[in-house]
Amino acid sequence: MTHSIDQSPASNTLTSFFWSGDAIRSRSVSDVVLVGAVDVPPPPARLVADWTRELSRMTLEAGDVEAMPLARARTRWPEYSQCVRAADDWTSTLGLPGVLASGDVALMVCRGARYHHDGEQYGGAAFSNLFLSEDKGQDVHFPSLGLRIPLRRGTVLIFDTCQPHAVIPRGSNAFDAADFPNGQDCTQLFLTWELPVEDARVASALNVAFDTNRPAAMRVDDEQVWRAGERVSVRPDSGMWYRAD
């Protein structure tokens, strides 16, 4: 059973409880999303063909976000280092030089994305994403922030993993699997880096405060997100918060 909670801005206080070493620590959840556009070349044809074959073997349902083989892709991707350098140069302009080198990188694909937050697995991280696909009329939507970002080749983002987000059609305000039909190219490929939120540079850029609820951090035993003092989850169709049982 799910229980709706107050969605008003006055009740929008979010707290992330995340693993810091072998202890749970609390922090604020950032409402900052850093957005840019960098010049990256289109993936070469033989790499696109390899991705197409890989996707044909996957069961990628509408709304799914899955990992792709990065090591194999790099053998067919002479411009990979150019893409990474472009993203690194952008982060440097934000006062984050070299921060990507400190984070794990993965190649991901989605066919749209349901509304979700990643704070129950990646509460100690921020994500930096570099999108590689052409404009397919899709946006990243951060419903709690009222923010939409058009996805095009070269779009780059840094955002808090605990902030609800989705990939939906431009002009839509909800996730609907019917918007991503079989037989239509609705996929987005992107590189993603996990940036440690406890890195002082990342915390400063996202305006994250730590140890915001020490007493509760001593009681919880896994990563989770609280809103107005209650553990919460996100409705996959709308991005609305609800109280988790």
C-alpha cells in the first residue's frame, strides 16, 4: 500500500541517509542541477551497429535503464577519449577539475526512464551524464524542481542521485510506456560517472550539507531518502513522493 504525502514546497525538505565507510551518515538533497552542452562527435557507424546488435539481444522494456559493455565499445570508438575530455573540460569550468577521474564510469542505455530516485543505492554519489544520442524528442524531467532538459548529443548534467527524475517525451508530464513503442528507436545512450558527494568540490557545487540528522542516522541501517521526517519513494508514472511502508 502507498500513502500520498504533502507535495507542497513547504514540505519539500529531503534528507539522504547514505553509507560513509561503515557508518550511515545524513545529508541534504541538492536542488541544483548543473547543465551544459559540449561538442562531441557522433559515434562511428560500426559502433552504432554493435550497439544495435547488443540491444537486439537485450530485453529493454520501456522505462528500463541498463548497462552496456563499455570495454568492448572502446575498441570501436576512437573518439571515446575526446568525449571524456569534453566532459572533463566542462566540469573544470564549474570548479571541478579532474573530478570525473575520481568517479566510476559506465556506458548506459535507456528506453525512456520511469520516475525514480537512486538514493537507496547511490546515496553517497552525484551522477554526471554525457548523452551520446541524437535529439529524439525526449527530456530529462526533474518534477520536484520543475526542470526539463532536452536530450541531444553532447548534453551534460551533474545532479543529486536522490532527486527524482525521468526520461519522457518532450511536452509530456508523465511517464507512459506507450510513448516508447517496440519497433521505434526510443533509446538514449550515455556515459555516466559516479561522483563522490563527500568530495568537497562536489558538495560545494551542489550545495550539499552533511550530518543534517545525526540522531536518525544512528537508527537507520540502509540507504534511504526521507521527506519531512518520513521515508519516501517515488511514483514511477508521475514522480510524486509517497510515504514508503
